[in-house]
Amino acid sequence: MSFATSHLLIAAQFSIEQLSSKQLRHRLAPLSERRRHAGPASLKILACGSLASAVPIWSAWWDGRGRIYLDRFWNDFSLDPKRFDEAKRQHYAALYAMPGAIRAGFAQFAAFAQDAIDNKAYLAKGKLTMPVLAIGGEASFGTMMAKVMRIVATDVQEAMVPDSGHWIMEENPSATIKLVTEFLKSKL
């Protein structure tokens, strides 16, 4: 196990409670909608709570229709959907088509309410002190990841992947790898 794997936190998990409803609507709306509309009333909202409560329904629906959902998800949250080429789409669709995979994938949304409770309990004990790299795509979470992580950590380095939406490794892998590598090297 590398030093980085065993000693550094390079992830950001946030509680929806920490974002205003306007920020949440903006962050969860498809990129195309964010660029076209300034007002929150016109934004499409991915209702995580509703999705979470419907995990069994979504799992049953998934059979034979998963690619439709995934294409919509990739297209709406990408800065440039063409970067999610057919080979990548087939690869991920095959992974999600494995038994239990989509149920597990949607279960993360079902855990949001418990995550919020757990995060408050952990924060009551003090902020994280280990180095944290908070990364967001320029056209997606951007600097929001660092703002959120500063609520729970004292040593946060902000990074934004340029020319990228939500899928930072698929949309701009070289910039993402460079940011992570530089962060790790700076902490050795």
C-alpha cells in the first residue's frame, strides 16, 4: 500500500444540508440547463431523496434500459458529451449491468440522510487534520468541493479541473492526474 493510499484523504463527501436549495438546484441541474437559464425555477432537478427511496423500483427498471439512463446522465453532466466515447459508454454500461451493481450504485443516494447525521457527529469531535485535495470540474462542482471540505477539514487544497464537467477523469484525464500527482508529491 502506498503512502498516499494509507495516509491521505483525496475525496470529498458533503451533506446536502450544507448547501442552500438554490446552490443544490444549480449543482444538480444538467450543464446545458445551467448555461441557458439563470433562474432556479427553470432548472431540472435530480431529486436524490426521491431517487433513494425508489432504489428497488430503479433496480427493476434497469434491466434492458440502463444504457438509456446512463447516456442521459453522461450527456447532461458532461461539458462535452463527445468525450464520453462509445467505448467508455459500453465499458461502464457493462459494469452497471452486472448483478446488483445498479442497486449498489443507487444505494449511495439512499445513504445521504444517514451521512448527514454521521458527518455532524464526526464534526462535533473536530475537523479532519490530514491533507485533503478537493477537486471539482470547471463546469460542474468547481471550487464548491473545497468550500464544502473546509467546513470539515483544516488542511484543504482546492483544485479545479479545467475544461471538464462532472466526469473529470473521462473529460480531462491529463489535468486530473497532474493535479492529484502534484498534491501527493507535495505531501511526501
